[in-house]
Amino acid sequence: MIRFAIRLTVVGGREAVTRLVIIAGAVALGVALLLAPIAATNALGAQNQRYAWLNTAVAPTVKGGDSLLWLIHGDYYHGRTIGRVEVAAQGAHAPLPPGIPRLPRPGEYYVSPALGELLATTPPAELGDRFPGHDIGVIGDAALPSPDSLLVVIGRTPADLTALGATRATQIMTTAPSGCGQCYAGFNANDIAVALSVVAAALIFPVLIFIATATRLAAARREQRFAAMRLVGATPRQISLLSAVESTLAAAVGTAVGLGLFLAARPSLARIPFTGERFFVADLSLTAPDLLGVALGVPAGAVVAAGLALRRVRISPLGVSRRVTPRPPRGWRALPLVVGLAELGYFVGRRPASTNGQLIAYVTGFVVILVGLVLAGPWLTMQSARVLAGRARRPATLIAGRRLADDPRAAFRSVSGLIVALFVTTVATGAITTFVAHRGAPRTDSVEATAVHKIFWPEDGPAPTPARIPAGLGSIPGVRDVTLVHRADDGGHWLAVITCSDLDRLAVYGRCPPGARVAAVNPGLVDTPGTEIEAADLDPAAVAGLPIMSVVVNTANHAALEQARTLLENAFPRGQPPASEGEREADNSQDLVRLQQLASVVIIGSLPIAGCSLAVSVASGLSDRRRPFSLLRLTGVQLATLRQVVAIESLLPLLASAAVAIGLGFLAAELFLRAQLGYTLTPPGWVYYAVVTGGLALSLTIIASTLPLLQRITGPDTARNE
Amino acid sequence: MTALEARDVALSFGETPALRGASLAVDPGEIVAIMGPSGSGKSTLLHCLAGILVPSAGEVLFEGDRLDQLGEHQRSVLRRDRFGFVFQFGQLVPELTAQENVALPLLLGGARRTAAMAAAEPWFDRLGLAGLQRRRSGELSGGQAQRVALARGLVARPSVLFADEPTGALDSVTGEQVMNLLVDAAHDQRTTVVLVTHEARVAAYADRQVIVRDGRVNALVRS
């Protein structure tokens, strides 16, 4: 029986093969999209594991054996972070970090391949001079979180490192950052895995819809064939078996193709910086349970889907009868949507005090809106289709409106995945864009990006004297000014101060309040959003005698900034590295930008899939109506009129749903921002609009590709031979 | 002048000849039944007369003008504006109500919706379909659906109504009802009717019967 079923599936005519190919294609897409986040989650673990050794400072102490003096701090070059590890062996058997054959001696260092390339192409004064000694080799992949990681392992004398505040390590850390509370290098893989799961769900949902839609393609013919078999004695069980074999075959082929697709896409996937840095291709690996789960789970799911599809029709020996059309959706479906929006609106001006309270307030609000959107979709589709049909003046609009109103669930189903993706992405993009606009990386031509500062925190030791500030700073070509900010004692707290005459002379860091002579500023001088320059009650003449709090160098170009940084770093190796305000803010907003990238991936992935669903749904609808349409054509109806019917049927749900999802997404983001942060929504950048427009255009192109089918299936032959 | 005429029309589907020099003239207001066994070419002849298919040889004339020399667009417009059609089954647009289906040819011809719906309305009483205006095709019996299709074929007051096995999917009683209505409505409007059927009792409603055999009209029978 199974052999017969396979033969029937494969030689069931062009329509059956097309159906098989489309289902297999949908499954392949689904499998590839399912494997990508699974592999990405594995890659997160692999990448994070290679961060482990950078947390050696907090590695548990082991008794006996030689030790290592260890110091790690960050550095910057053109906004990119450099990991700088400085070591000194204490004994012949000191612990050895991964990726290097031996510990570098004083005056030697190892660099990562990416940093090696950078050193080779950058003037030493801008970068190379920061590392004492000479390059003795390349750090191996085992120690690199990413192929792009900028890392240097510098050999120092124990005395130097002790002076710089190094810690003593008895072993190299091997615990991944996710499992270590004190670790500072790496990331919490669990958080990103949760984000990836959301991405996976947002991508898989449209694919499942696509697979479900594909199973309806040419279903009428297939069901008639099953009815003919029932007539000659096939039992309902045998019919179920035939259906299951067809689905399993399509799913098995689709799974194999999907695996191939995933493998082919792996190098491109590795370039997506989910964690801020790209992966090694090998990181995107699949474990045996992953593969087994997908290889068995997807065909099993397809069999279940086929069984459910058959339940919608009753196949008897005398033919196929469809179950009655379900009742039209009711108005209560819009209720959760209103409740969700009301919930978010309620918290404007009533922000919950605790973090948990905020989480519950906003997350439930978003989830209720999302569920409400999916629930209300068919009802909204029906209402708008009824209005369309009721006011239609042209027959194409009338037919399309009636068809949409007739089965709004089916019409909405093909775009529901898109709705979810667009809503999630719009909320994320709206909130992130606004947040980044207020607190993110500044424009590259602003003083936040052009001024580099070194802060001398009291806990890093005594403040330097003016004589220790490198004299060469002012003579670097492109340096505009070198400014000292002093530290005043303010009743047990410190205060960074500068005279108003200096501030006014510099003109780029802000203005003193009227009448003030000394200003209390940020140590980096650059004003951060939300803070105002305040007056300090000090004598301007006394300011120059106070300890130095920071040195701020404003520059006209990148080369000058990097040279100034090199000089400052070499002069003051202790404490936080010199950086611009922009670099620090970029560090803070990196997670958000990462989320935004994931949101774009969701849109780019889900829009074409939704387009495919719509196209298959359109083709399926045409196949169902081939006789009335072809007879209409015989009676003189122009092909253009039928094309208009198809276009309206598919464009209306696609564009209307997109507009509703985007509108509600922005509204939800606005309510959240006003409630939680007191911000007003900032319109997203052109990338968001480009991605949405591009995705919609691609979807429309896919739909347009079904139009030639209309001409073919409504030709005179159809009417003659049906 | 004849309403419709085929002169030595020939047409093949691939290697298979369907018509081999068929000729037929139909007078204005006349009801002609084309009969013949399966595969004889009667439907193909109807399709050529209606401008759906273009013969490879011979001429087709409508009110004295060559129909077969018109382009696809012109033939489509002619079919839409001057001809009406009734087929065996499955011709109603399933999503539209019965009244909208009847009004469809008028809408396609550019009529305003209210006017088209108003013009469709009287046909429901006339064809015994009162109260079914808002039903969909799936909610109509075979006979009701065929009467709606008949109303649709006649609502634009066509010069010629082409009916291809209009009772083929109906039982004999319902078939007779539909044929009575068709003939009465055609006489009322002085519409010419070309009827294809293989049933003698259906052909008996016609003013004249012709028999197609092997792609030729080779017998003429007066009713």
C-alpha cells in the first residue's frame, strides 16, 4: 500500500507534482529557518565559551603550582573595542592561556589576526605604540570569540604588572560567562538565546502558515481522486495512509533540501553579528539530537497537518463534500486588542515602581495586544471586506470583497505571520530608535565623538600633576584643544569643575549658567543628555590648584584622536582607557542595536515567506474557481478584470494588515516609551522603511508571479474539458 | 439578413479535426438546437459561432459582419455586450449573491451598481426565484442555480443567447422548467438562441434542429 501511495504521489500528474514540490519547498524553507536559530544558539555557547579565559582574574584559586600575574582592560580604536591582556609568569609552569604556544616575555606580545591586520595598516603612533615590545605571533582561534576579535596578549615584568594593579591567577578560567556571576568579559548567552527564540518563533510562524496553505493547493483534485478510490473500495484508513505518505514524502524531501539550504547559508549566517561580533562558520553547528529532532519532528508534523486538512472534508465514494463554512467571526475578537492598548495607556504617568512590576505591566500589555491582533484580524478583514463589497462600483472589487468577506479567516491566515513579524519589529524598532536617539551613540561629527578623555578616578590612585600630562598632546596635527578638568571636594563627594572662562573659550562643551564663574561638569566634559551644566560655588583662581580629574582632548580627525589616545594610554596605563563619550555610549547601546538587527532579520525573513503564502493561497483560490472564472472569460470578461480580482484579493489583506500592524506597533511603542521613560516616539531611520518597503515589494512580486497562472487556467480548454 | 452564420467552418485540435466545413445560418429571433453524439463537434461549432474559438478555415458572420476576423479584444467585447451564455454547470461566481451574479454582465458593461442590481431584480420573480436574491450559489439547488444563470445570460438583453447543454446537470422535470423559462424569455425579448444538446426532448423546444456529425452539419430537421 505504501509503495502504491508513493507511486500515486509521484506520478499523479503535473498538478500533483507541483503540489508536492511546493509543499517540499515550504518545508525546506521551514527546516532551514528552524535550523538557523538552533545553530545560532549553539554558536552563542561556543563563542561565549571562548570568552571564558578572558575572565581569568576571577578564576577560583587552586593550591600548589606556579601562578600568573594577570591584567585585562579594554581599549578602543575607531570605536572598536580591543581586549588587552597583560601577563607575567611566576614560575616555569605558570598557567598558559589558550591560543598561544607559550607566555610572552617582557617586550613581546601576541595579537589576534584581525588586530595584526590593523597594526600592519595603521601608523604606529595611532595604535602600535600602545603595545610595548614586538609582535611574536598570532593568537589561535581557540582563544578568539570571533574572527574579528581584536585581542593582544602582552608580556610584562612582574614588577610592572604589580604596579598596574594586576591580580594573581593560579589557573585559566574555563567556566563560560553565562555560568559565572563575577565574569565581565562575554555575555549572558541565555538572554540572547531568548531573543533568538523570539526570532525563531517570528520566522517559523509564517512558515507554518505557508506549509498549511501549501497543503490546500490543488487539494480539490486530490480529494476527488481519493473519492474515486473510495468508490472502488478503498477504506477511510487507506485514504488517510495515502495522504500521510504524500505528506511524509514531501516533508522528507523538504527536510533534506532544508538541511542543504541551511548548510549553504551557514557562511552568510555566520556574518550576522547577533552578539556584536560575527561567528566562526564552524560555530554554527548542529548536535545529533538537533538533527534527529528536526529530521523526525518535521515529517511527523507534516503528517499531523495532512490529517487535520483531511478532517475539513468528508470523502465518500460519491464524492467530496466540504464542511459547512464556519460562522463569521464576531466583534468580541477586537476586545483583547482594546484591553491591551488600554493597559499600556493606563501606565502612562503611573509607571510601576519595581522592575518586576514594570515587566508585568508592559510584557502583558504587548502580549495581549499581539494576541488581540491575531484574534481580531479575521473580524477586521471581514468588516473591511464587507465595506469594500458594499461600496464596490466595479465588478472586480465586488468579487474580491465578497470572497474576502466569505472566508476572512483564510484570507487573514495567509498574512497573520506577517502581522506578528511586523508588529514585533515595529515595537522593537520604535522603542530602540527612540532610546538610541536619547541615550545612544552620538553623531560622528559631534564633540561626543571627536573629544577623547582620560579620567583619573580617585580609586585608581593619586591624581597626576600638570607636568605629567604629555606635552606632545597639543602639538599633534588635528588636535584642537587640550583641557584639564579638576576635582573639587564637595562635602565628602567629589565634583568635576572647570572655570567658566575656559568653558566659554572652548565653546563646544556648553555654556555656564548666567552669572556663574565655575561650572560643575561631567568628568569627560561632554554633556550627556538630560544633564545640565550647573554652577559650582568656587573661586575660579583656586580651580587650577585642585587635583586633576580628567584631561579632555578635542580633535579634528580620527588620526589625531587615536594619536592622542596612544599618548594618554602610554602616560597613564592604570584605570579605564581613554575614550570618547560616543564610544562609551555605543558600548551601552550595543545590546539594543543588536536587537534592532535581529528585528530586521525577522522582517527580511518573514515578509517574503508571507508573500509565498499569499501567492500559494491565491493560486489555490484560482484553482478552486477555475471553472467560473474560465466561463466568465468565455462570456467576454477581460483577463484584466480577473487580474484585478486576484490583485485586490491579495493586496487588500497584505497592505491593510501591514498598515494595521505597523500603526499598532508604533502606538504600543509610544505608550510604552511615554509610560516607562517619558520619551516621545522618534521616527525610525530609513533602514526600517527600506526593509519594510523592500519586503513588501518582494511579497508583491511573488504575488504578481501567480498572475500568468490566471491566463493559463482560464483558457477555453478549461471550460471544455472540466 | 441572418443573425448568425457559419460558412464552411473548419477547426482542428492538434491532429484531431473537430469541424470539417460546417455551415449553419440562424435567423433573428430563431431558436436553433444543435444536436449530435459526443465528440461530433457541436460544442466547437457553438464556440466558433460565439467567437470563443477562431476557425482555421471558413467564415463566421454576425449580423452580416465577419466575426472571425475580429481581434481577441473585440470578440470579448462583442461577447460581453451582444451575446449571453448559459452553460451546463459551475458558471456562477461562488462568492457573489444570486442577484449580484445576475447583475454581473451589466456591471462589466459599465453600469452603475444600483442600476445593475435594479435591472437584475425583476428576473427573480419572472424565473420563480423570488426571495433567493441574497443566496450564494452553494445555497441554491441545481435548478435554481441554472435559472440564475439563465437570468444572467438574458439580463443584458443580448442579441444571441448561447446555451451549451443548459439542462445537462438537471433532472428531467427541472430541465423542462428551465427550458420553458428559456424559450419564453427568449421569445419575449426576441433573442436568438443557439442551443447545444444531445437530448431530443430538450431540442424539441427549438424552432429548428440541426445535427452535427463528424464535424459537419449534415442534417436539418424542422421542429
